[in-house]
Amino acid sequence: MRRAMSPTSEKIAFQAETRELLQLVIHSLYKHREIFLRELVSNASDALDKLRFESLTRAELLEGDERLRIRLEADPEARVLRVIDNGIGMSREEVIENIGTIARSGTRGFVDALKASEGKADDSGTPDLSNLPDLIGQFGVGFYSAFMAADEVVLETRRAGTSAGTRWSSRGEGDYTIEDAEDLPRGTTVTLHLREPEADAEDAADFTREWTLREVVKRYSDFVAYPIEMDVEREEGEGDEKEKVIRTEVLNSQRPLWTRPKDDIEAEEHAEFYKHLAHDWTEPLETIHFKAEGTLEFNALLYVPRARPLDLFDPSRTGSRLHLYVRRVFIMADCEELLPPWLRFLRGVVDSSDLPLNVSRETLQENRQVRQIRKSLTRKTLDALRGMLDGRREDYGTFWTAFGPVLKEGLYVDDEHREELAKLLLAHSTAGDEPCTLDEYVERMPVKQKEIYVLPATDKAAAERSPHLEAFRAKGFEVLFLTDPVDEFVLQRLTEFESRPIRSIDKGEVDLDDGEDDEDRTEREEELKPLLELVRKELAEEVEEVRLSTRLTDSPAVLVSKASSFSPQVERMLRESGQPIPEQKRTLELNPGHPLIERLRDLAAENEIFDRFGDYCALLHGQALIAEGSPLPDPARFAKLVTELMVQRPGTEA
Ligand code: ADP
Ligand code: MG
């Protein structure tokens, strides 16, 4: 909804989502109110990066003003703080697009996530907003954080190379006003009309005071590559000569973290840099910092986040999230070529000494140096993960929970690193509560076990209930649970580990007999042949084959897929996602030792087949489906048959 006020002035209502977001930001009692400054400085720094990059090919954009900087101006009396940059600026359309709406994907998710945490109100009805900082960080709703500190925000901006300026202002309520503005300097000025500090607030910080601003800049923005300047009043001179003078001071050291010697950097500094870079609130789980020298020179500073960002599996997010610098000049964000897609969870920067400043996304793909950088980053990351697995198992577990499924994509697509990635796998198994590695599994294998056994399942609890496990448990063979949908794709490529075949125990034939009772078995098979034949006929529509099982000890029957096919869970998932997966008939295996099978055999042996044999077979099949967690083809019929059976008096069925 737009309403014209003067020829250039419009009042525009915020989108519903933006409004909701603003309300949440403003009304949450915010523990770290000061981060608004980090957000505004980070936007200013981005705008300076953009100008610096664009001016490489269009020098006129600098308009003779080449000293790129950020300024803070505070007026304690008026309770006003300004954050000023002489960066790229925005056109009117860009202001509406970038500031007036939340167009970015994931925003809906942000509002939902906020509401979810709001839903978790305590007894007094106070919403639990302790997650808010994480959420703000993850979704980069940075600019709106200004409303945590200000009750009115004015943004004035002029895009480099143009003359028309724009003024945007809002009180963070229902709408904002946008109008043309004359004679603006290049770049953006954000003016905050600060709220009164609440007397009882935990942080009654006054953001017009020099030392408060100094502290906040030092804490969050020290490494920003441009000077953050402020005019300060100082007393100078001796005795009677003393006078007050205004000096411009630079509040940040501006030394990019990655150019400093590794050992000089405090964990705290890494944490702040990572948060700035990743728009995250938590500290990184692992820091990988190194300098390559020799034929190829570059600095790399990579971070493994602690938690999974919400867009990790968005189809649009397949490339790397590393920023590329060339000799400390920012070149581009999210430079795809720097990492394989299965390491896309890393955040960080690469600063190359060799690449030309005018590289573009197109030429990067062909660039030999970039390929070498990628190789070296992959190597270092795998080493770091290996180190974490060996030395910090708990942290590695955190990593694996967040990013294991992404790493597994590498097992599928990357022949070169498959073996190494296999060693980084963690999976739960029948042997306890803690997930284990393949190496640990192999170490525990009894001598007579020749294969690595795995069971795909929707989750650990479902795997533990599976009838497929029975005989393996009885024999003391450990089985690994594979509970990510991606696992079954991985298994198509990862067919062995350290020359031991990897075998899905729900597929193909499993022979767990150790040859001791071969004779017994042949006898059994002879004896049960007529039954198998009859069941086969009854279930011809449903299953491909009926045979005796060596997998079962307690259950009467189980369904088995072909060695080459997907498990029923994954088949269902693929079909639901619209893939044309043909219906695969499976094999029904019967447990020759189960009383139910013996009873069926007796019934079948009586010359005349009793009426209900078909129903019994349908029940047997239905039960096997239920046991593996698959839906029944005709639940109503199943229920009816069970009821009828329960109503019958024992011994009257024939
Ligand atoms: P993010 O920085 O994560 O994109 P923000 O809410 O902080 O999210 O900013 C939204 C957008 O507004 C930025 O992406 C940028 O396009 C624009 N913007 C914000 N501040 C500035 C500024 N000082 N100069 C130029 N553009 C800006
Ligand atoms: Mg921002």
C-alpha cells in the first residue's frame, strides 16, 4: 500500500512479515542490544567493499573521494547517533528492495522460528526469546536491529556515480516514508534517534558516549578493513595553556585477522571475526588458519560452525560460502569455486597473492590457481576434521550431527576422497549408545565375521526394532544403523571398507549359518517345500518370492529387498518427491523355527486346504510390513482379519 505525500514522498506499509519481525525485535528484552552497531558497521563495510570492487573497472565512481571510511557521530544532548559510510550507496529502488522489504528467502522461516521460541513461554507468560540473537544472526536481518536501540531511524543514501539521493525513515511501526533528497554525499548515513536507556535495564548503555562506542567497536568490529573514525574532545597543552581540541581518532586496528601470525590470535578474536562473517551468534567449532607459500601464495582462514544453518539443504545453496580477497582487496562473497559442494558448511576467507584483481565468476571456473587453492583447502579441512575426530570426540559428534549428511555427499560424488571420508563417518550401531567409526567397528569384528553389516532405517529406534537384526544379534555380529536418506546413495558407491564388503542386511540373501547344521537345514527345506509353494501362490500379487530365512529368531516373517534396490523408506521418499520409481516386489522370508510357520505347515499338510489359508498369508505379509514400518496396502482388511481371528474359539478355524 503506497500513499503519495509530495511529488517524491511516499508512505509505504511494511509487508506483514517485516512488521511482525520488527515488533519482535523491538519488544524483545535484548541482552546484547549493542550488536546493532556491529550490524550497521558490517553493512557499511560491505558497502565499501562493493565500491572498492566496482571502482576497479569504473574509477569515476570514486568521485575524487578515495579514502574509504566509516564515521560515527554522536550527539549526547539530542540523543542521536549516526553511522556514516562513503560506500556504494543505494538507489531509491534499492532502498525499497533492501530496506523496506524482507525479500530474502528464509525470512518466513525466521519469523516462524521466532514464533516457535515465543511459543515456549514460561509460567508467567514471558516468551522465551533467548534464541533471538542466534536467529537474528542466522537470517541476517541486520538492519532492523537498529530499532532495538532507536525509536526512529533515518537512512539517507546516494548511490556512487548518480546524483539523486533518497531519504528513508521509519519508527519501526506500520510503515516507512521514502522521499528524494538533495545534495547528499556519496554513500549512506544511518541516523538513530536513540531510545532512553531504561533505568532498570541490564544494559543501560548510552550509545552516545565515547567509551561505550569505543568498547563496542573494539569488541565486534576491530578487524573491519576500513577505519572507523570518531571525533573526540581532548584537553591538550600544559597548565594555563590547556585547551579543548577536537581530534579524529580511529577506533579499530583494521588488521585483517588472516594476515596476522596464527599464534598471536586469541580465540576471542576468532569468535568475533567468525560471527561478523557468518552472521552467526555462536562461536565456531573449529578454526583452520594457514598460509600457503611457494608456487601458490594465499592465506586461508576457515571456520566450522557449531550448528547447521537453516538453508544448508536449500537447492540454491550448493556452493562454498568463502569470501575471496586478492591482496587484501575484497573480490567476492560466496566464491563457489573455492571448495567442493560437500564442504559448503565452512565459512571464512581466502586471500590470494597471485590472482588478478579483475577475476570474475566466469573466469574463476577455468582458473588453474583456483583449482589448486581448492585442493589445498580440501586437504587442510579433511586433516582438521580427522584431528577433531581423534582428539575431541565430543566436538566431533556435534560437528557430525550438524554436517555429517553434507560430508556424506562427498562419499557419493568424490572418488578421490572417498576412502578418507569413509574414515570420518559416524553411525550408531547395535553395540551401545555412542556412535562409532568404521575403524572402531572393524576392530570389534569377531574373526569369523567377514563383512560389515549395515541396516538402513528412518531412525535409530526403528532400526533397533527391526526383525532383520534378530539373527545378527543372536550371533553377536554388530550392525551399523544408517539413518540418513542419503546413506543409501552412499552405499551404492561405498561398497567396501578396508577390503571388507559392506552389506545391507535388509537386502539380498544373508547366510549366517556357519555350516554346523547343514543337514538339519536341508531336511527342514524339504519339509517346508509344499508350504512355501502354497504361500507363493497366495501372495503372488504382493511378493516376488517366498523362501526360508536365516535372519530371524523371534519374528515369523520378514520382507527383503533385492541387493541392488533401495529400502522401502527411501523408495517411498523418492516417490513422494515425484520420482517415477517402479513398484519393486520383494521377497518374503519365513522363519522355519517359528511356531506360527510350523502351524501353517501342519495346516497346509492336511490335504484339503482350509478356507482361511489366504487370510493367514495376508496377515503374515501385513505383519512383516508393519514390523519394518511400512504402510499396509489395505489396513481395513487387515484389521477385519485380526478381529475375526480373535473372535474365533481356538481349534475351530478349519
Ligand atoms: P544483510 O547485510 O545480511 O544483507 P541487512 O538487513 O543488514 O542484511 O541489510 C540489508 C541490505 O540493505 C544489504 O544487503 C544492503 O544491500 C543494503 N544496505 C544496508 N546498509 C547499507 C549501506 N550502509 N550501504 C549500502 N547498502 C546497504
Ligand atoms: Mg547486514
